[in-house]
Amino acid sequence: MTPEETLGRALRDIVGGGNVLDDPEVTARYRRDWTGRFHGPPTPVVRPSSTEQVAATITYCRDREVGIVPQGGNTGLVGGSVPLAGEVVLSLDRLAGVESVTAHAGVLTAAAGTTIGDVQRAAREHGWDYGVDLASRDTATVGGTIATNACGTRAVRYGDTRHQVVGVEVVTGEGVTLSNLGGTLRDNTGYHLPSIVTGSEGTLGVVTRARLRLAASYSLRTTALLRFGSVGDAALAAESIRGLLPTVESVELFLADGLELVCAAFDLAPPFTETTGAYVLIEAADLRDPTVELSEVVGSLPGVVDVAVAEDDAARRRLWRYREEHTAAISTVGIPHKLDVAVPPGSLAELVERAPLLVSSIAPRARTWLFGHGGESALHINITGVDPDDDTVDDAVLRLVGELHGTISAEHGIGRAKARWIELAHGPAELQLLGRIKAAFDPSGIMNPGVLLPRTGWSADG
Ligand SMILES: Cc1cc2nc3c(=O)[nH]c(=O)nc-3n(C[C@H](O)[C@H](O)[C@H](O)COP(=O)(O)OP(=O)(O)OC[C@H]3O[C@@H](n4cnc5c(N)ncnc54)[C@H](O)[C@@H]3O)c2cc1C
């Protein structure tokens, strides 16, 4: 038997015959990322249905130093969820479902493969909501959002995924199952396992279940789309809203060319007659109608030239499409280089103005698309018209972000796409410590090799 046949047989013994996929046509969607930029060679996809099967798979692979790429919904945007070097894909798609909701206190336990949409629906059935929301909600999973510490459009009010996770069950790269799903909402007993695992991008182990804090459900919502004459006014307004509007839930920024692209890609009518300038979308939610409060705040913002307000669901969804369809619309132009950065408040307008100029000075035929979570000075910089393997523009933009004292990831994580710039985020002593944490969880280095920490960037010896 070849080593591949031996591996396939062993995995089948663990998860059952039909749950190891190896037909290259069937596994193609597990090997290619959402952007189409990253794809790997044919490799087995193993689909465990229990924590025990996850642990047995990891233990088998650990003993033979076979790399594993955990995969949830495969909506990650930094190439972390696909096997580029023939690793085994460990898909969580059979380990799904909301297991329990503590209705009076707002705590939910779910298996890792449950989609965020299903978590939201279960929460709403019990009079609650979930604080994390993102356009990929019906595919992105609990495990994937924990692994990437997903932020999304409500983080300005509820914080990122790390703020929602009160307990995790995780199988480490050593094959050991750790669980603190016991039940408390607070735990202050030292190193906090959920916090360590959140944002670890599958490099420490596989999240199998999680306990999530739910958010209060605010049934009355109002959305406003504001057009500003200048990026400076739009950025300043976006950064100020949190302090002006206590009921604010989302503050999103986008620009005229992105809006035009979305309208063209999805055949939407533009929101205003004039389309130049910069846009801020604000959503407020409360138990009482927040429209008056929102309108007063909008009226106090300098530089607003057009306003559209939506109160009913259909009208709100129409306004949201202008922002949420950016990711999909940009993909119709070409395979984008995706950078998700943040700068300190006060520097957002400078970044918006300098990034496209910098890109066109390096790649004159490239297009730079800017949008993001303006309320937290976080910006998605998408660049099309550049070869997928040429990262000269990525390098220049990330160094510009560094010059502005920003961070190279504020949303999607590091993955493989940004591992080579990890030194811009962490100094040598910090990187060595991160390597030791990795080695403590995954001494054989089988978990998502090359993601987050470059293959040479860590060692079990520190
Ligand atoms: C249209 C669109 C909109 C998006 N909007 C946002 C947004 O607003 N905010 C945001 O933060 N992201 C956004 N994303 C990116 C993406 O949806 C998130 O990164 C999400 O958290 C990924 O979840 P997933 O289940 O698809 O994970 P995957 O893509 O499958 O995996 C992502 C990473 O997590 C690891 N992983 C997955 N499951 C597990 C597990 N159970 N245990 C350990 N590691 C695991 C993988 O190995 C990989 O490194 C968007 C993506 C799309 C396509």
C-alpha cells in the first residue's frame, strides 16, 4: 500500500468509510479558498462527527507528522483554511448544531460547524441576539469565527468574537481534549483558554464546541446612509459616532467607486442622484424607536450632503446591500489582494487618501477598493489587477499602515496571505513567545503549518 492509501484507510477507520473524501472533483471546493487566490493539490478531506473522532484523527496525524488544516465554512479571506502543501483537511461540516440555550441568561452552546446564521436564529427564538454579524453569516461557522476572532459589522457595539466566547472545547495539536464548557459567564482563574484559542487560526488545535454569550435583542432599528463631500469629514464622523449615539450598532464606510461597482454588479439603483464623495452607513438599535436620536446626531455632523433613512426591514436591507455587496462585487472584477487593516483614530482619512496613490505608483493598472468598519478606523483595502502571486503592493501598503502605527490585520487574521509580514505586528521577543505557545499546544507542528507564524518563525525550543 502507498503511504496515501495507508493514511486514507486509517482515516476511514476513524470516521467511517463515506466520510473521507478523496475524489479530486469532490474535494475541489475544500481545496480552493473563497477568493480563488489560494488552492492546493488533491488531498483527503476528513469529516468527523464527534470530538472523539477529531481527537483520534489528530492523534493519528501527530504520530506520523501529517499536517492538518481545520476547515469550517471556508469563507476565510487570508488563505488559512485551504491545504496548500497537501495537508489533510479536517472539515467540521458534520459537527454542527446548536446544543442548548440557557434562555433566561442568554448563553448558547453550539458545535463548531454551526453557522453564525443558525446561532443568530436560535438566539432570536429565545428573545436574544448574537453580537457577531457578517455577510458570510450563512456559511461561516462558530469554529471558524472563533479561530479568526471574526469582528463583523456589530463589533462597534458588542466587540469582536473574543468578547462573546465564554467557553470552548478544543482538541490540541497533541490530541488532548480541553474543555471549559462548564457554565459560568465569568472565569478569572488565570490564563484564559478561550482567549488563547480565539484568533489562533487553527494553529493550536481544533475547536469542537463553544459556549457563547448572547446579546440583548433590540427589535427597533433604523439605518441611515450619509453621503459626505470629503473623505476627511466622513472619516471623522465615522470615528465620532460611538460617543454621540449610545444605541449605535454599526458604522460602515465606503467610497463612490465601490458604490458604483456594487450598483453595476447587482443592478441596483444608486441611493442618491449625485454619487461622488464618501459614504457612512449607520445603524442604531434599541427597545424604543431610535430614529429621532439618530436623525439628531446625523444633523450635527459636519460635511453631510445627502441622507437616506430606512426604518422597515426591506428598506434597511436595500441600504445595507450597498455596503455588504462590496466583497462579492470586487470579486467580479478579478482575484483581489485583500488587506484588512486598522489605524489609530485620526489617521483613517490619511490612509484612505494615500493607499490608492501608493498602489498606482507601483502598479498603474491596479484598482484599489476601500471600505470597512469606519467606527473603529478599520479599513478593507482590496486591490485588483495585480497578479495573485505578486505581493509588491501588499508589502507597500502594509508598510504604510505600519508607518501610521496601524495593524496589519483588524478583521480576517494573518493566515498564509500575511504570514510573511508578521514581524510588522510582533517584535522578536513577542514572536518567540508566540512560538512557544504554539509548541505547547502543537509540539509536532502539524496544525495549519505556515499559517499565522511562518514555517521558520517558531520552534519547539523557542
Ligand atoms: C462575503 C464575506 C464577508 C465577510 N465579512 C467578514 C466580516 O465582516 N468580518 C470578518 O471578521 N470576516 C469576514 N469574512 C471572512 C470570514 O467569513 C471569517 O474569517 C470567518 O470567521 C471564517 O469562518 P469559516 O467558518 O468560514 O472559517 P474557515 O474559512 O473555514 O477557516 C478560517 C480559519 O479558521 C480555521 N478554522 C476553521 N474552523 C476551525 C475550527 N473548528 N477549529 C480551529 N480552527 C478552525 C481555519 O483553519 C482557518 O485558518 C467575510 C467573508 C466573506 C466571504
